[in-house]
Amino acid sequence: MKTYLPAKFIVERNTERCIRCKVCVNQCSFDVNCYDAEDDKIKSYEENCVSCHRCVIFCPTQALSIQKNPLEYRENYNWRPEAIEDIIKQAETGAVLLTGMGDDKTQRIYWDHLVLNASQVTNPSIDPLREPMELTTYLGRKPDRVELNEDLSVRTELFPQVKLEVPIMFAAMSYGAVSLNVQESFARAVTETGTLWNTGEGGLHPKLYKYGKNTIVQVASGRFGVHAEYLDAGAMVEIKVGQGAKPGIGGHLPGEKVTAEVSQTRMIPRGTDALSPAPHHDIYSIEDLSQLIYALKEATNYTKPISVKIAAVHNSAAIASGMVRAGADIIVLDGLRGSTGAAPKIIRDNVGIPIELALAAVDNRLRQESIRNQASVVVSGGIRNSGDIVKAITLGADAVNIGTAALVALGCTVCQQCHTGKCAWGICTSDLFLTKRINPDIGAQRLANLLRGWSIEIKDIMGGLGVNAIESLRGNRLHLRGIGLTDTELNILGVQMAGS
Amino acid sequence: MAKRVNVDTPVKIDATGVSHRELNIKLREAVANGAQKIQLHNVHGQRYIGTDLNKPVEINIFGTPGNDLGAFMDGPQIIVHGNAQDGCGNTMNNGQIIVHGHAGDIIGMSARGGSIFVKEDIGYRAGIHMKEYEEKQPVIVVGGTAQDFLGEYMAGGILVLLGLNLCQGEHHKAKFVGTGTHGGVIYLRGSIEQYQLGKEVGTTELKGKDSQTLQKLVGKFATYFGYDAEKILNHKFIKLYPKYLRPYGRLYVY
């Protein structure tokens, strides 16, 4: 069938600069650039271009630039190019539109409507360059009160905790969705920084077991790669119920991505689809969730905290309350902008609620019920910089997960082609030719650099607020003010209007 | 220093009024002390029995164990002298569970290895999302019949339903059998209507290799529960298999 889709981008090649070195040909995994030996010319099949900028960055003579194809449809606010082109794709295939990364639509980003306070005159700010600043965070259930024996030893039963040197973890990305080199980069960066990465639902490759004490091992509905040794390996076990990019639906790792090594780690035959069902078939209620939480506590002999991850949805606060009562030591909320290796586009862009609102609602609810201490709260979904992180902690989070930001540190340009498995940056692919593009030595360094930079910035903001421990900031919403928000929004966020 | 136990005499544990946590602590202790046979008496709904054990110890359970019996288990043999509840053998890796009675829902869910033998009937969603990898192949053999969603999303393993308690001419009861299945095999002794099967399931006659597999598994079943294997095998079986490796391959645009 002739496609009615126009090319999205134009590849401009400056022929005076081009030296026919074919780097762009070799780097492009979407078959855009090709060398015509007869004419000694590089040509471009622009209809394939996704604007990932791999060729632009690697062209040694800066001969390339990529632009939006200026081809304009007649202007129509309702029928914008995306709406038209989506319909064309579906008319030509009769199938579900897939996409990668997080929701790219225009829903309000509340981080941009929140501003932080700083000390002026009446209270002194702190200079983090010459005074100690504490970012250490412990995740896990905290007792209601602590009782001491006469000899001052602790009588209260304490629960397992995981220590983070910085309140930033890497979000769950499975082996299969991302490559082993990407996971190794994560594992080495968090080991250096003193935080955690998350296996996602694809099991743990034998090569990465040595990073176990900085690893969260995930148990999701497909139960891929879950066995006693795997559960023992991690610092924490996470039950994944939902994901912000696709609340309420499962995951399909397409058979093409199930290579020999992926099949070994997931323990399924090579080339079959790895299907993660929409629900856990042993969790149909809060009571069932409790059963799985305690099954995992038994399986790990009560030595590790158990976390439960859900997508932020309308009744997250009530669900979170149930999760805490079910025995979850850590609650992970993944918001509307949470990212993915592949999700139906219509779900990604239309289902779930912004993480800022979900976080505020959950923190409120748990406080009202006096059970906030019984679980740590971790949030994710669109966190872009250290300012977002400080705002999240000030709204009530204990720590955050970053996914897209971590991938951008590795080279990702958010071209949203993860679902194709052709990632030219070698991140979201299992093609061995492409996965080599991530060197774990360099990847780990880039990630550790990002965490270091953000840590310094967080300390700077804290110092300005006159706070020297991240704990003093947690849930301290008086440090926040809203701008451009309605009363209802301010009310849900639990913050006052700027100026008040 | 904990005392060593004589490996031949079973260690007896009375589960009266003992929580699942305490019971599993006792089990771990007994196994750590080298026990090879353990008897649990007066079991009354305690969950997660044997969950984190990874030794080939034999555990005889008298009474009714609770949900998630042998979940994540890696090696023990559990013999239930009574009925088992839901989640028996959930995500099991290795070992064996033999139930001299009925078992509840989702038995063998996501199992990766090991075997489960149930004398009577089983509940809903049995064998859902079982897997296999090379020589690791989970097995469920059931003397009676099963409820709906049997072997849904199955990605590997062997499920056998013997239907011994069905009357002459009575079909198996389960509906939506094998929906979304993309691996593994189900053997049914007795009949089932086409409408009871998921649309990803094909039916066929047994071949030589299938009969060998069944002989082995039914032989074990007969030994455990005191049946005549010949009599069971001397009956028509059908084989249900996944029609596609990738049932949802054409779901997406790309």
C-alpha cells in the first residue's frame, strides 16, 4: 500500500563539508543515510529519519543538520499534523499505535508552577561549601515510636532499611528493554554514588549479581527471572503493579528482542513474546497484595524492605493507604509522564494523573491516617532536574526515581523510538551491533557525574532555605508557593499562592 | 550450637496456634540442622509453608496448609495429606508438591520448574503463565478437573488433566482454556468442547513423544495416589498446543 505519510524531518547535508566518510551511514540504524558509489555521494531516505541526532553528533565535519519538514497542512487547531498522521498509520495497518518514552502532550507540569523559598535577613542561609549538608535517606518502614530498655538498648522491633547517599535512584528498566551495557552503567554508577538501580521485570543477568547491594530486584506480573537467588541478590524487592506510561495494562516484549541472553535471563524460549499480563494473577485485592508482600518477606526471611509500585491514578491515595496496611515498606508512585520502552500511545498520553498531584494526595492521606511513617514514598515520572527533585521531596517524597533523565545522560535524545528496538544510541535495543555503542566505563561516569551535579545543586537549594538535612525538607510544604494555579490545585497540592 | 538430628527419623513440628512466620522459622531451623524428613501436624491455614527452602527435604503436612504453599520454593518435596489452598507452587523453581485432595486457584502460577500432583480437582487459573527454559519444565498433573482460565498465557511447561471423577460422557468444565498461550502443552484425558478453548489454542491427537511423556507422568501420579496407570492411560487423550509463538505479533503498528 502506498503510504500517505510525509517525511517528518529533512536531513540537510552540506556537500562542501561532507567528506564521504560514511560515518552517518554506519551510525544510522533507521536506514536513512546511504552511500551511492556510482555518484560518490551520500544520500538520505528522509522518510525514515526520527531526528535522533546520532549522525549529526558523529559527523566529523559538522556537515549535517536535521530540520522539521516544513510541509504545512492547512492550519487547524483540532486537526493538527499528529492527529492526521496517526490516523494515516492506523488506516494503513489496522493496529495499535505504539510509542516510547513518556507522555509528550501539553498537560500542566506542576513543577513549573511551584517555586521554593530562601532565607533572607530574618534567618540565615547555610553555605554548603563550608558546612556539612546531609542528603542521606533511609527507605523502609519506621516504627511508630522507639522504646528503650534500661541499658539504653532498643526494645522496639526495627524494620529493614536501605540507605541512600543521595535521594535519587534509577527507575526500573528491564534487561531486554535496555541492553546489558546500559544496566551495567546504572549498576556501576549507583555503586559509586551510594544509591540504587532497578532491574525491571527481566531478571538479573549473572554478570550483575555482584552489584546486588545497590540493586532493587523487581517482581512483576510476568514473574520473569524470579527465583530465590534473584530475590536474595537485591537490597530491596519491588512488586510492580503499574507503570505511569501504561497504567492498567501489561507489557509485551516482542519476540525480536528475546535474544539468546535475554531468554536465559528471563527463562523463556528464544524468539517468543515475553508477555506480562495486565494484572498479577495472584493479586485481585489489597488482601492478595498483602499475601504477595508477605510471601516475599518470607522468601527473603524479613531481611529486605518490600516496595510496591503503582501508576498514579484517580484513587491513588486510597490505594496507597491499602498498600501500607498490606505491609508495603515503600510505595512507588509513577506519574502521567512516566516513561516506557513501549506502550500504546493512546494509553501513554491519556491515562493516569500528574505525579505532583498524586504525591501530594498520597502524602496527605497517609499523614491523616497517621501511617506515613509506616512506608517511604518514592515518586517518578518526568523529573528533569534537581529543582523538580527538591520540590518532590518538599511535597512529601522520600526519594525519586529518574528514568528518562538517566538515559539522556547516556546519550538519549528522547526521539521516542524505543519501541522499534533500533535505538541508534544503543540504549533501548538488544541488537548486538548497536548495544556496543554504550561503553559501561563511560556510561557509568556520565551517570555518576549527573548524580554528583544534582547533589551539589540540591545542597545549594537546601542551604538557601536554611536547612542542613534533607529530612527537614521532607513534606515541609511551607517552603513551596504556587504560581498560576487555581484554589483547587493549591488545595490539593497543600501549598499557598506565591505572595501569601 | 544447634543439635544435629538423625536424618532418618522425621522431625515432628506441631503447628497448633503457630503463625506462618514462626512456622517457617521452625522449618528453616530444622532444615539448617540437617533434617531430611519433617512432619507438620495440625496445620491450620498457615501460609507460605516451605517458601524459602532450597534443600531436597521431604515435608509431610497433616491438616490444611494455607495459601502460597511452596511459593518460590527451590527443591523440597511437600506432601499434603489433605487439601491445598490458593497459590500452591506460585513461581516455584524446583521441587515437588503432592496433594492428596483438592487444590485451590492459581496453582503453579508462573512456575519455572518442579512438579505439582493433585489427586482431586483444582480451582481457577491453574498453570497461568507457566514458563520453561531448556531442561527446566514445570509440570502439573491433576486427577480430577479444573475451573476456568486453565493454562492462560502459558509460556511453557506441561499441564495434565486426567478427569478421573468425570462421569461417562461428561466434558471437562473449564472455559477460556489456554487463552493467550504461546508455549507449553496441555493434555486432557476426556473431552472438551471447542467453545471452551481460547482462540490461540489448537487441538491434536497424541504423537509418540506425547505418549511417552504421559506414561511417565501418569505413572508417577498412579504411584503417588494408588491408581493403576494402565487403566488411566487406556483412554482417549487430546493434546492442546499454542498455535502461535507470538499470539499478539500483529497487534501493533510497528
